[in-house]
Amino acid sequence: MKIDDVRRTAFAMPLTSPAFPPGPYRFVNREFLIVTYRTDPELLREVVPEPLEIAEPLVKYEFIRMPDSTGFGDYTESGQVIPVRYQGQSGSYVHAMFLNDEAPIAGGRELWGFPKKLASPALRAETDTLIGTLDYGSVRVATATMGYKHRAIDLDGVLRGMLEPNYLLKIIPHVDGSARICELVEYRLEDVLIKGAWTGPVALQLTAHALAPVARLPVLEVVSGVHVLADLTLGLGRVVHDYLG
């Protein structure tokens, strides 16, 4: 392969069989269970990088079913998202994500900087209950339960929240082990169609685990739960702060 061929064709690893295709990435019938809870503000400050600011000591614990996504297939993810502010704008910082599919793990980390690790999340309806779980190996580290579609909620409010900016800390090491890229990345969801949104009684339990440390942001009070079904496109990102620049 000639040098010009490498320059023209290379966009992801490995060169001759990339782990994911080029975007954009469209998701159909993407299903969310999001539990918002209050946590320790000091522990929250330890994990949210400047120049992001903490709005309130809140965490959104998410379980997301993605049965139909272009390029990534059928998979589930789970993790923690923290409401923040950046330059006066409300948004969300993605703190931790656990997936059961290699392609979106590779694509998410390489393209945007999603903090994704391999695990076994699940989201399902069981009779009258919506259940989200996260297993890391054989250990159950997160369980959320919510009454199934007890009450519909305002779709416009859900849409406004989903259109706010999201932030990631993208880190790519140099060949000598030092940081070659360390950037705060902003991305947004696009072409969002909310098909339904509901709430109900909700509970969340987190268990300590050395390599899936979701319990380091402890649940002090469950604030709310929401169940959302939507179609959307995952937009590509832009760098808003270079930590090495």
C-alpha cells in the first residue's frame, strides 16, 4: 500500500479492517432508563474536570438499549452522566460508560473520547417493571427499577434536555506512554424524534467494584426516573479545550 493510499483510506484501527464504519450514526428506537440522584458534592468535584462547573450535586445513571444503530448494530450500554455548566451553558459530562459491543467501544473512544469499557448491561421490561442492570464479569454493580409507563411526561421538556451539549474528556496516549491528546470534546444529538416519555416510582442500587467504580458517586437520594423512546443521530464532536495546548 502506497503512502498516499494510507493517507486516503485510513480513518480507524486496524487499517485494513476498521472496527467501525464512518458516520453519521443513526439510532432507531433507542430506549433510555435514566435515574437522577443526589450525591456527595465533594466526590463529584473530584471527577469533573475543569473548565466544566458542577451545577448541582446530581448524577444521571443511564441504561440505554440500542436495537438498531447504523454501523454499531444491536447493543446496550450503562453508565453515569453528570449535569454541568460550561461558559454559562447547561450540559452534561459523560463520566463512565459500560457496553457489551466492541464496535461502539472502539468508535466511541477513538472518535469522541467516550469513557467506554466492556461489561454486560441490560434493560428490559419484566411484567409491570422496567429493569436496568449492569454486571462487570459475574458481579452485579448496578440495578435500577421503575414502574412501567406509569405516567406520560412532557415530550418538549425531554427534547430540550436531549438537545443540550454533552462533554467528554478525550485521552489518547503517545507511543512513549505520555498523553498525546488530552481534550475536552463537545458533541450533540441531532435529528431527535421523541416517540414517548414516561415516569413512575423508581429505585437505584450501586455496588462497589474496583474496575467499575460507579458506587464512588454514592446514591444519597433518588430524585426522579424517566423512560424515553427516541430516534436520533449521534453528531460528531468539536474540541472546546486543549489541556496540552
